[in-house]
Amino acid sequence: MIHAAIFASGEGTNAENLFRYFQNDPRIKIKLVITNRDDAGIVARAEAFRKNVQIISKQALEGYTDQIIEFLKTEKIDLIILAGFLLKIPEAMVKAFPGKIVNIHPSLLPKYGGKGMYGHKVHEAVIQNHETESGITIHFVNEEYDKGEIILQARCTVESHDTPESLSQKVRSLEHEYFPKAIEKLL
């Protein structure tokens, strides 16, 4: 059985979707959730599913990386799933879990990726540049923002009347449909 940790910074809808999707799957157990914000929606969602929640600040992630890696190994974590985690994963952690850290990004990478490109900022840029399609990319994490090997991409049409909010809804729908399927491919 694969033991997974979900890292999230926001509302946690993707994490909750993964909790539900895999709750009876004997191949994977989502053991814990790590967040950098004690006021994030993910905290209540994780607690509702009786997940162990650890709050780790940006300073701790950067300054105590070795201890965090040791904690994850003590918990026998095999897979780290980034579900809206807004901090960069330290290089030492990437090296400690090679090919075992997966991220979801709200665009068709390599477009609209990199530092500072997340959430509504991505959707605003897509609309501002008159793109005709957008979507999601699920990829492995490496030392560079949004540059890891792509696992799966799913697309949606961007209409001339779309707003960042309406595009966000389309992308969220793709995330909820395809993120569990991409994780399932890794089992």
C-alpha cells in the first residue's frame, strides 16, 4: 500500500476530492495533510476526514527541511501530492523523494507556469492573452517551478465571454475529474 501526504495551502477542494475518491482503495492511504496556513480551509476538510494535519511555516519548510524529510520518512510516506500548495518544495525534499512528488497546475504547461503563477493569476493571464484553450497539468515536481515531467493534461475551451471566475470553474471541474485519475495511474 502506498502512503501519501497531501500538501495544500488553500480551501482544500482537490484534497477533499482525493480523500473521497481513495477512501476505500486498498492501494493507497492518505495518511496526513501538511499546510502552511492554520486558517486554510484544508484544515477543516482534513479534520472532517480524520486526517493528521501538520502546519509547517515557510520558514520551517526552508530552515528545517531535513527534519521534515525525516518526519515524512518516519510516517512511511511514499507519495507527496501537492494540491494547491503555494510554497516551493526545497531541493533537498525533491531529492529525498525522486519521482514521488506530484503537483497540479491550473494551466497547460509550459504556458502560464513558474513563480507567482497560481490560481486567478493564471486565469487572468490566459484571458488577457486571448487564449482559446486552457486546462490543467498534473506533473512530477523537480527543482524548478512547474518544469517537471508531465503526467497528464486536460483541456477546456476559453470562450470570448469567459471571465477569470468562469474559467476557474471550468478548470476546477477538470481538476476534480482528472486529478484522482492521474494519481491512480501512479499506483
